[in-house]
Amino acid sequence: MKELKLEELELEEQQTKESLTCNFSRQELEILRDRYKKNIEVHPTLDVKTFSISTKQYTGYIVLPNHIIKINPKIKNIGVLLMLTYAFQELKFSDEDIWLSKNENIHEIIVRILIKKLSKIIDVGLYKNYNETEENASCLRGRIMFNQNLQQNLILKHRLYCRYSEFTQDILENQIIKSTLYNLRFQAWLTDETRDLLRRLYQRFEFVSIISIDQTSFKKLQFTRLNEHYRSILMICELLFRSSSIQINNLGEYESFAFLIDMNRLFEQFIRQYLKLNLTGYSVAAGSQYLDERKEIHLIPDIVISKYGSAVFIIDTKYKTLSDENAIRSDISQVLDYCLVYEIKNALLLYPKFEEEIHSEYSIRNTDKRIMVETIDLSINGQMKFNENISKFKDTVIKKFLT
């Protein structure tokens, strides 16, 4: 692979720059419009070398043939790793990983954690299991597959088409890990030191095949006591897969790739999982109901809190700023629909704190419905402070709405 020397463009999520000077090539503009239009909008201005760029609720990197676009979180020192540990419990990040890395690059940290966990496993030895293999062999191995043998060996009498079990490293768990390491080696946002560590780990998977990873690859995984120690590693691989978009050409050189975390989805999953783990006596889940009798208008509230099988409270998370009054009005109307369908009185619109804290309450006229608007501080200025903020939010929910 050729050495990458890319011009870096640094932005923030949910940011618009009207006249940003950048020498994008026509190929790069086509890539941005075709592959990353849901993540970023780029439009030329009257000046041929300036562009209007708007980012959305994604943080991470988009790497192009000549440029690397870095999109930072809007919230300074946001506790992304801690949010991930709640949203994806199997990741099992350690306290050291979470709290000692707050000022570093979140994507680099995730890969470093993967390297650390993999190194421990490799020192012990890669997990092996029996793998079913079919082969047109020169001698009998396992059992003969008679139909296939007749089809392929009508003339080749010295061959036998067999199926046999082989105890091998070349199994799905290791194939996913090796393929993840292979893809990571091409990602220019990693430091040279990290990519060197990835190359060394990759070499330890010499007898493992590279596969094309998709979502079904992870669904096929089955964990037992024998491979349970692989679970958190494969969860990191899945996180990297979900957040990555990689395009590699036939020569093994990149055309484009990206690593982007959807902060809106992460915020929702974090709050829901935190409450699920910490609200005693209640069940917490995503909702699903229809607004109309013909079931044409589908409502999916982020968090429905229930007791004894009946909904008692709804929370809808919104990862955006509260600067637009029309947007807030639209959010309130949406949550009011949830209250009507679930036949509950109270609901909460929850936003992250970007600058100021907001605590508002709206009593809806001609109804008994009450909609609260709150912000929550997600910055990580120390373990105690972050935990206090989240615990305070939970206590507020209990005190105001669940007692």
C-alpha cells in the first residue's frame, strides 16, 4: 500500500461552514455525495476553491484519496467510551481504558483496546474448534459424499470426495478478527505506532482465512464457556464494522473509507441501557405502537418505562442543540403522540448539555399531559463527576415521575 500523505480538514459534528477553502478533486466530491451524503453535505460555492460543508450527528473520520476529514464531537471531553460500555455491555472496557484516555482520540483508543485484548489471547494461543470441510481428496478422509463423488470423479477414479472435521484455527471467530485487522491497517487516522502493532498481530493469524464481513457474520457466532473469552473482542470488531465504510480497489490501495459513530443512536442506547440496569422494579425497553386504527402511522419511542406490564413513563432522546424553537415544538408534538397512544400523563424530552442546562415543563392545554425538557451533562471531567451527573438524572426521573 502506498504511503498516505493527506491534507487534514478538521470539523465539528452538527456544524455548518459556508465558505471553507479546500481543494477537493472531482473524484472526492463524487465519493462524498454518493457514499457519505447521510453523514456530511458538501456543496460548491461561487468561488471554485471554497465549499459549504454541513456535518450531522456523526463523529469520526472520512478518508478520501487526497484529504482526511476529521469530525470531532461537539461536546468537549464527551464520555464516549463510558457510553459505549453501557450501550454494548459485552465490550467490557476497563476503568483504565475509560478514565485515563479522556483527552485522546476515541477511535484510536478503541483500536488500542482491541490490540491489548488480542495480545493477551495470542500469548495463550488462538482458540481452535472443529470445522466441517469438504474436499476432493487423494485418500479417504472422514466420510465419502457419494452424490458429489459420482459427479466429480466419474473419470478420476483415484479421487474421493469427502467431508471431514478438522481441528483448526481457521474458524469464524478468528476469521472475523483477522479480517478486522486487515481492514484497520488501511485506516490513515491511526498513528504509525498503532498500525505497526496491528501489522504484528495480523502476522500471528497466518493460518486463518480473510473473509468478507457483513452483519450475518456476527449473527452466526455462538458463545460457549470455551470461547467466552472472545466475546468482548468480537464485540469490538462488530462496533468497528458497524461504524466503518471501507472501499478497497483491486490493487489493494484505498479509494475511500470512514469510521463514524452515530452519536444520536449511541446517546439513545446509552440512556436506555443505563436505566435498564439502574431502575429497580421497572422494565425499560424501546417502544413500538401505532397511532391510528389502520396501523399506518408507526410510533417508536426511544424508551418506555413500565411497571407490572403497563407503561408509566416515556423518554425520547434527542442528540441536538436546543437553538431552534420550531424543532423543540416538533419534538414536543411527537412525544405528545406517544403519551396519547400509551395512555400516560408524563413524558421527557432529553437532550445532551452542549452549553447551558435547560429544565422546562410544558402542561398541554385541554389535556392532563405534561412534557418535560431536560439536558444531561455527558462530559467526562473525571469519573466521579460523570457518574454523579448520570445518577442525578436517574434520581430526577424517579422523584418526579415514578413515585
